[in-house]
Amino acid sequence: IGKSYLMLDVCIRICAEQGMSPNFALGGRIPKRGKAVFITAEDSMDAVHRRLNQLVPDEKEKLKLLNHLFIIPLSNTAEGTKPLMRFDGGAYTMTEAWWNIYDQVVEMENVALVVLDPLQALAGAGDLNADPAAAQAFWTSVTKVCSMTGCSVLATHHMRKDGSRDVDGPLAAREGIRGTTALVDSCRFVWAGWLPSASTREAVEQVVGE
């Protein structure tokens, strides 16, 4: 819950002018600002704009995002969501839809961040959760985008329903991520969110006074 909202907020922080948004995201300082591309397979245009209006309620401030923030809700396009991967001849390859994204990101220049939301719906090929080869093929193609443009690519994904509770540290969080371990092993980093225990919540509440 909240992954898409969080990623939209990160996009705004990355592409906004310094001073318009805080100079940090996901707990770290933003080292590079630039254009942000948010590709969503599940949220409609109306849903995205509702969230955008909540994150940036001032219309004048929102205008500053023009030509910096690019949001593509695929459910509103005539062709809908096209898979970015396919399983053909015993191997996973990227589709024309992926290479179209790749070409446009390269052509745009100064793209700092691309968000794919969510990974499973966009990839679409075989069982990305179960097959390590699919995860490796996907991240290899993502790495090519990053190396060609200098941007970062973030893909949202789910925790297992039975793995999102009782997490007591990074190793347990890693085990709680849905799917093959190759999804974690083949990328640069994973930012995981989970429900804290009652004792953890109480300890935090005492510290922050809320």
C-alpha cells in the first residue's frame, strides 16, 4: 500500500527546482536533479492527477513541473499496457514496447529518474516472480538504460502477504519480498517497507511524541 504514491513523490522531489521540494528522498540526499518519467500500468490519469494535486496543491508550483515531470498512465492509452518482456525460443527478451521507452528516454536528455510501476504488470513475460532468468534479463536491460543516460530506474514490487509482518531487520525484509531472490540479487539496491510490530510502534511514538 502506498508504493505508487511514494514513487510519485520521489519523482517530484527529483525533478522539482531546488527550494520547491526538500533536497532529500527515501532517507537520503538527492545528488542529481533532472527530468523524471513515471510509467504506471494500474493508475488512471484521473487517479494520478488526484495524487499530484495532493502532493502539489499550489497550481503555480505545479506549473514548474512542466517539461520536467512526465507521467504515462498506460491504462488511458489506446493500446493499453504492452508487456516489456517476452519468453520466446526458450529465452527472455525485451519487446518493442521496452525499446520504445529506451529510445525516448535517451532522446529526452537529462533524465534523472524512471519509475516502472508495478514491475509484474509491466514486465508481463512468464513468471517474473519465479524464474531467475526473467529477473536477470530484465535488470540487464535496465542497466543498459542507466549506463546510456546516467539515470536511475526504480521498479515497484510487492512483499509477500505472509512476509510483510514480523520483519525484524534487513535480512527478514529481503526474505519478505515476493518472488525469486534474483529480483533482489540482480539490482543495485532494494528499499523495503513493512508493518512494524506493536512494540516498535510504541517505542517510536514515545520518541517522537506522536
